[in-house]
Amino acid sequence: MSALLWALVALPLGAGVLLLVVGRRADRAAPGVALAVAASALGLAVTAAFRHPSARAPFLDGLPMRLTVDGLSGLLAVTVTAVTLVVLLFSAAEFGAPESGRTESDGSESGGGEARARFFGLMLLFAGSMLVTVTAATLPVLLMGWEVMGATSWALIGYWWRDPERTSAADTAFLTTRTADLGLYLAAGAALASGSGRNSSLSLDGLARAEEPWLSFITAGVVVAALGKSAQLPFSFWLSKAMRGPSPVSALLHSATMVVAGAYLLLRTGPLLDASGWGDDVVAWTGAATAILLGLVAVAQTDLKQLLAASSCAQIGFMVLAAGAGATTGGTLQLIAHAAAKSLLFLAAGAWLTALGTQQLPALLGAARHHRTVGTAFTVAALSLAGLPPLSLWAAKDVLLAGALERSPWLYAAGLAGAVLSAVYSAKALWFVWRPAVARPEARLIPAGAVWPLVLLAVACVALVVPAFPPVRDSVGRVLAGSSGQPAPHAWEFVLSAGLALLAAAGIWGWGARPLPFSARVTSGFAEWLGSERAAHVLLVASTMWLARAAAAFDDRVLDRAVDGSASATVRLARWTNDVVERSIDGTVGAVAAGTRALGHWARRPQTGQLHQYLAQAVAAFTVLAVVLVLVLVR
């Protein structure tokens, strides 16, 4: 059983590293290799989801490496590998030919010079690190997958590394998430300090058994790291920068991998949030606030990919809300349904970007009419995102909102407001792409191989509504350990959410492209992602740079002067020593030498070589000794 789990995580990781090492020599073979690996990983993930294997290997003293697949991680592993396979299918058709140039996020041709093997290798490495993250049973293993996933996302977002704007965007995304990732190190240190880490090998399931104050430190670290990775408030702005990467990267990153990793971690550590006494409320209300505020950000966007990015923050806010409310079943169903819908939306946006050379909504008028199959698939995903029946996110959202209603009516109302905003920004995108077609003589054809993955995802958006209703929902709850017996939505909740979504969508469809009924300053604030990036620069970057400049000034004006003054004093002391001390020493040495020479001169005088003089000297010496002896004896 352990071999199955090792193969599941090692296959994409090993193939990704191999493609990166081989480089351009594997450009032509890379798409086929990536597809074969992704298909094999999907088969292994499905098998693991049924068999629930575990694996263990020596790592550190008292801290073994442990991987396990249970109900939650099994569903996530299948979701990750399935979405990865579909995205790679699209990439192989749309992005895989080494000689082809592709129109990317700014409409420029920039595809011909980059190694395709590097792209597919990074995609496999990215998916493999996510598999390590969802199957990790201990904090050290989770941290390894977490770190590799963040580093790989930086390389993928900045894949077009010759463009300074893209590399700058990758840096912003990486540094923001890395700052939040420090929370996991805080949690690991607190777990070790509490003693619970030694007893449970830093097991994720054992974190809730820590005593205060360590329990609060662990909770705070996990919450901060999860919110940062999932682009929740106040970290949401980094996801806007991530749009600079290729469209397949956005599709994978936003749907089933990195951005949902934080939500998965909160769903996994639900007992920890509950045991802390405050973590569940903080998480639930942060998710609700993100769903509302980032929903408004999405409504204010005129760029399709920016709209989809803001909607990712908002939709993941529902998963975070579910984790705080203890609605694990609803949060998991939301995560799976969102993965299908959001990957489809980003891939369709990428297809239009390649064919039409733009991602601006006003320039996409009638895009769905030019490419009917792509437009229909996009419509299915957008209607699902809007929460309209009978599509998957409509039912999944009501399952998690039932848990919110049991926790607090106000929390339910906030979640319902976020759901209404989902219908608004989804209908806005549909209004633009379904306007009467305009002449597009320079439009390119979308390869048929890139269309079939969109059709598969559209079917999934419809089919995934089934798990949200009994008895399948009850089975999902039993599969998710500890998730059985959760509140089920009543019929009126389904009707209410569907009715509000329908009214909101109809209203925005009638409103059309007219300006939003807000002041220009408010609209600009939402369009600029609440100014959160600017606030981060003022509060963090600017303050850090001020401290750096102050340290540099202290170094230049104080430390350098102190060092220079010390050096000057040392030189002066050396000169004084040379002038005074050494002169005295030289004089003393000279006097001693002169005295010694004089004594030597006087010592040579008695040495005449005449025997009678030696006899006289001896008599004189003995006489002196006799006199001294007599004097001593007399006294």
C-alpha cells in the first residue's frame, strides 16, 4: 500500500525534475510525457482514494516522514490530478509546439523563444508538490510540499522571464506568500515547544492537543499561512499579479493547487480551530469578508482575467468560511466544484486571448459567438460560478451555508451576500462575451485539441451537482472523517439562493455596460483591489526600506566614523610609541650596553697572565674574607 502512495507523489515530481534537467532537448517529447505522467497519476490517485494507503520513511530523529490518504486528502488528490490532466491536455494543443508563438497576457507574441520542456516540467513539479501537501500527515512534510509549491509557482508566473513586468509580478506573489508562510514555521516551533510535537511527531491531527499558550501560537501560525496561500484578506492582492503568467498556469494555480492549499489546510485542521476557542470565528468571518469585498473587486474589473482572479479569492472565501463554521462537507464540495468551473473559465479566457489577442472585456464583445463551443463551455462555468441551478456551485454553496446558518444567522447572511455578488460578476462577464458579434478579420482559429478539455470541464460542472444532494452527500460526509451529521440545507435555502442569484444575474444583464452606481473613487478603489498592494507597500515595504536606509545611515555616519576614529587613534598611538617609548627603550638598552662594556673592560685588567699578581690578588681576597668573618663572629 505504501508503494502506491510513494508512486503517486514521486511520479510527477520525478518526471518534472527530469524534464527540467533535460531542457530543450525534450521540447518535442515534453507534452506527451507530461500527459502520460498526469494520466498515470490520476489512476494512482483514484486507487489511493479507495484504498487509503499510508507511507512512512526515516527523516529526522523522532520525526519520520509520513504520508497518508484519508477521505479528505483522497478527494483532493483526485481533484488535483484530474484538473492537472485537463490543463495539460489544453496546454499540449495550445502551448506545446516548440516553434509556435503564443499571445500571452498582454497580447504580445512571446512564445517562440522559451523551452517547452521547462514549462511542462514545472507544471508537473507544481502538481506533485500539491500532492505532497494534501497527503502530508506531519508538519515537516507539509512544509516541504508547501515550499516547493511556492517556489514553482514563482517560476511559472515568471515563465516569460525576459519581460521585467512578469518577473516583477512573480516576485510580488512569491514574497507575499513567503511572508505568510512564516506562520507555518511559527506553528511548528510552538508545537515542538509545547511537547505535543514530540509525542505525535508533529502530526496535523495532534496539533489540537497542545496546551496554552502554545495552542494559540499554533493556531495563529496555521491561520496566517493558510490565508496568505489562499489569497484571503489582507493578502489578496498577490493573486492579481499572478495573472501575468500563462493562462494554463492561472487555470491550474487558481482551481486545484496553490490557491486552494490554504483552504484545504484549514479544512484539515478544523479541530485545531475549534480547540483554540477563537480560530474558528476569525477564519469564518475572514472568509465571509473576502467573499463580499473581493466579489465587489471582481464586479469592478474590466479585464477578464482580473475578474476571474478576484472571483477566485471570493469563491475560496466560501471554503474558508466553511472551515471556520465546521462545514467540512460543504467546503470540500465547494472546492471540487470550483476547481472544475474556474479551470474551465481560465482556459477559455486563454483560448480567446490567443485567438483574439485581448483579455479586456470591452474588446471581447461577441467573443462567445465567434467560437461557439468555447463560448458555450464558458457559459456553463460562469452560470455555475453564479450559483444558478442545476449547476454544481449552486448546491455546494448551500451545503456550506447551512453550516454557517447553524453557527450564526449573520454569518449566513454574509455568505448569502457573497453568493449574490458571484451572480453579478459572472453575469457581467457573460454579457460582454455574448454581445452581437463584431467583425474580427484577424481572429485566429482555436485548435480542436484545445476545445475538448473545455467540453470535459463543462460536463463536470453539471455532473458535480449530484454530490451535494442526499444520499451522495451523506456518503461524502461519511468519507470525510468527522464530517458526518453536519447540518443539511433545507429546501427553502436552495430556493432562496437560486432566486437571489437569478434576480442578481438578470439585473446585471439588464444593466449592461453602464458605469456602476458608485462614485468614481469607490469604483477605482475596488478596481485596484482595494488598494491593498499600495497599503502593503506603505505599511511593509516602505517601512522596511526606511529601516534599511536608517541602518545604512547609522552604518555610514556612526559606525564608519567610529572605525575611522579608532584607526586614526591607533596610528597616533603608534607614532607616539615610536617617538617616546622606543627612544627611552633605545637609551636604556644603550646605557646597559655601555655599562656592560665598561665592566668588561675593568674585568680584563686583573687578567695579566703574571703568577705573582694572581697570588697577590688571592691573598687580598682571602684577607677581605677573613676580616668579614671576624666582624660577623664578633657581632
